[in-house]
Amino acid sequence: GGPLAYASIAAVLIRCIQSLFCGHMGRRSHTIEELKLQLYVDDPLAVARGTPLRCRRLFSMFLLAFLVIGPPLAWHKASWGMEIIWTGLQYIMTGTSVIVTVPEDKLADLRIITQGFMNHNVISISALRSYIGKVQSIASLLYAIRPFVSYLWAALQAPLDGPPYGHVWKTRISHALDWIWSFLQMCGEGPLVREFTVQSYYGHPQRLRIGTDASPYGLGGWLMKEDAIVGFFYDEVQEEDLQRFNIERGSAEAQQVLECLAALVALKIWLPIWSQHRISLTVRADNMTVLAMVSRMKASTNSLRIIACEMAMLLTQSCYMPWVAEHTPGVQHGVADALSRKFDPHYRYSHPAVLDTATQCHVPRRSDSWYLTLKAPAQ
């Protein structure tokens, strides 16, 4: 379709212009870019490094290249310097950080649209597409909103089931709307400000690792500070889990959901430890789905969306997004694997010696009250 064709053409265009500013580092395959480009739909952004005179020259080259091979530019919207507006957000570059601000009017506009959607039974598809674009812009700062945006996209892709032409039922996205509204209420009147410091980006924080695994019968995980495991947990698959996620105990088909659930349990148990500091949080897991959920807040099924939304709420309580989420082959994942199989009737459990000095952590019942996102927040 048209949008897909435009995206392909725009990507080729911006890559052609970017190639003008790449210099090869000798025989290595890496390149040094004096100017880097980003394109959001039809809104380009160029960031240059060098002396003021050199930056002016680079920007001039970029604009000339765009005039030669690109579409017309909206000069009246252009801005440049250490403070710019791009995609409705304000960016301020300092010597030590980049400060990104969502203005009060943008938050107020999103709040009005969200409330309007919540007060109607049907929603225009075109209005929903526009709304998704606005939410995704803010989700670049409020990364916890990302799993709720997937509900909105799912509503656009789902087959119609009786609403007026060009509309969708509000019930399809009511859960996402409720929690986006909750996030907006947490932000207050605004502005919403996030500061990304150079020190945090390049620093060497305390290394904290959380390892998790799951079997068809149980969950297990450990907490490591520096090079020593200081805490661990194991828990059987609870009846509430079977009913909530529509899975069967002992079934291999439940593995993906249970491994994601194990990561959620671990993050929730040790939240007070990792939420207040800039740390390197490594969630070790056998399943790549867990890594996608933690690092990008993405989920593909209803069961996984429940877990992703819970992770999102946890991450809103942390000062920083976890730095790393890495995949570890199952063969190298012995401790968490042993903990998760403690309740497996076909497995003879032997307590790992590395856990002798670690503290066992209590795992509460996972009833409805354990979850934060199963109920709609107060409006």
C-alpha cells in the first residue's frame, strides 16, 4: 500500500544522504559519522559534531542534498542549535546531558483525546491511527506505555465485528485506554521531562544480575551482586496461573508464558534493590520472548500482554530502564533451571551448592490482587 511504499522510498532516500557523511576507519568496517540522520515519517533530524564552522558546513551539505534528491522542505518549521523542537518534543543539548521535554499542551491534548475515547462506545479508525502516533511519541520517554500501545495496534488489525463502518468498538482498547489515562495522571499537568546524562550512558554502575528460568511445573530465579549470588527463589506453578493464562500443569506449551512469568516474579521480588540506582540489570533467560519483553516491552499474545503490562508498571517505579537483557543458552543456565524444576515429579532436585550462602526469598500467591494492571485505575 501507499504507506509501505512511502516508508521504503523514505528509507532509501535518507540512507543515500547519510552515506555522504560516513568516513571509513582505515581497513575496519566501522565508520565515523560527522552527521547522523533520523527520519520520523516526513520529519528529518540531523545531528552534527565538530567545530561550529564545520557543523554549519555539514548542515549546508545536508540541506543541499535534500534539495537535490529529496522532497520540498518546510523551511518555516526548521530549527537548529542546542535547543530544537522535533516531533513535538523539545530537545536541549548540554555538555553533560540531553534533556527531553514533552510540553504541557501535548500532554493536555493527549489527555483530552483519551478521555474522549473513554466516553464513547465506538471510535473512528482514522482518529485511532492519529492517537497511536501521539502515544508512540510519548512512549519514547515513558517506555512503560509500549505494551499498551500493542493493544491499540491489535484493534486496528482485528476483523470487524459489527461496529459502524470505519469504526472499532471501544471495548477492544478500553484496557489500554484506562492505563494510558493512568500514566497521564501520573505525569500531572506537565511538562514531562527526562534527562539522559553522559555519565549514566558511559558509566560503570554496580553490576546486578537477575537470572530466571521455568519448567512446566515451577519457576526459579537468582539475584547476583557483582560476582556472588545473594538471593534466590523457587515456586510451583499456582492454580491461579493455570486459570489466568489458560495453561495446563506439565504441558510444554506453557513454557513461553511461564518463563516470562518467572522474569516478572523476580523483578517484582527484588524491585527495592534495583529500582533506585543506575545499575546494569541483566535478565538471563533461555527464551528470547523474555528478552524482547524486558528490553523492548513487546508482547504478541493476550497472556504475554498481561505480563508485559505488569513489567511496564514495575519499570515506571524505577529511575532508569534496565541496561541489558541477554540471552543465555540453556546448557549454561544450570542454577535457575534446577530451581525451576524443584516441583517436577520426574526430576530429583539437588540444592545447588552456590546457593548455600544466599537468602531464599518468599514468593506470594499470584491472585488478582498481586497484579497491578488487571483492574482499571480510578479515573
